[in-house]
Amino acid sequence: MKMKGWKELAIGGRIEEAGNAVEYETGSWRTFRPVRDDEKCIHCLQCWISCPDSAIKVKDGKVVDIDLNHCKGCGICAEVCPPKVHAIEMVEEAEFVKKESK
């Protein structure tokens, strides 16, 4: 898919067609990555409800994964995770880049 130049974009970055967000992988924008601890997660689904990018993957009523291709790293999922649970931690993306380059 060829990226549009700034002159070809809609004014204000407006999305003119509904339901096309899945076509745009925005995970490369992240500076922080959500890391979920499966042992701590109580599957309350607050992260799924609150995620503006629909990046929280749920199957059979349980959180199973985070779609890092679409997650922008906003941290809302970590904020809404119950404080006593704290199953999602935001970690600097640079930490993963360092590990992957080794």
C-alpha cells in the first residue's frame, strides 16, 4: 500500500470511510508498549472496553493478547486495569528494540 503525501490527506486527518482502521498499522508510533501479565489478569475486560484502537484481543470472554500492530502505546489499558491487579505495565519500546537487536 502506497502512503499518501500530506497534500493527499483529508483536512484535519479526518477518516472519511468508517471501518477502515484495520488497514492502518500504527504500532510503529509507540514509545511505550503495554506488557500484560497473564498470571495477574482477572479478565475484567476494562482494558478491552477502554482501548481506543481495539488492540486488546478477547476470546471466550478472556483477554488473550494485545495487537501491537495497532496499539499506539497510549497507556489507557494500564490506567484502567484495577490498581490491586496491575496486570498491564507500560514499558519503553526502546527496551524491546535493544533485546531484539541482540
